[in-house]
Amino acid sequence: MAERDIFCARCGSRQGGQAAAPPPPPPPRQGDPFAGLPPRTASILCYVPGIGWIASIIVLAAEKFRNNRRVRFDAFQGLYLFVAWLVEDWVLRPAFRMAPNVHLDGLVKAVLLGASIFMIVKAAHEETYSLPIIGELAARSVDE
């Protein structure tokens, strides 16, 4: 038997000699703090109403997802969905208030919320779904 052997090759008993040194700990990760974030979770976070734009920017900046087209598509689509929320809030709502008999503000918000929830479900199932208009913009952004 060699000195570094922990067990006997013939009987399998533990040897009384010096045990093999444990492997050195892995070096601390430098650089990408989001290296442990799974792609599925990153995609889901991009569609959370109100804060998804933050997750989208982080995903687009993370080195880990630089070559993952599906996650980048979800990040861009999440950003464009947030822009749609902003357009509703800053443009459509004031315009609807000026028209006294038009009550579409609540309907537009419901559609945007429904789209966000729908995309969260699609991302949770790791499916790529392209929303009308927004999805085309996201696909172009990923290709550039």
C-alpha cells in the first residue's frame, strides 16, 4: 500500500496512517455576483410588475447571460413591457381623463397586468413567447 491510501485495497479497512489532505477550498468567485442565479429565475424576475425593469437591466449586464438568447429576450421584453406601463401611466391616463365618457384606463392596466402574469407563467415553464409588438422589438434587440 502507498502512504497516501486511506483504505486497504485487500480488506477495505481504514488505515492508521496519515489521511489524505482534504482538497483545497475553491477560490472565491471574482467578477459576476449573479453567477449562481438560474436562467429560469432570471427570466421570471424580468416580468415582475414595477420592479422587473431592474432585474432586466441586471440580467442584460450579467456576464452569465451574455450568450443565453432566451433569457436576454425575456429581459428585453420585460423592459419593453415596463415602457408600456410608463406610456399608460404618463400618456394614456391623462388623455383618458380629458375625455369625460371614456373609461379605458382600467382596461389598459388590466391588459398590462395580465400580460405580465402570463409572461411570468411562460417564463416559469421555460417557454419563449413573443408578445405582439413588444416581442418583435425584443427579438430585434437580442439580434443586435
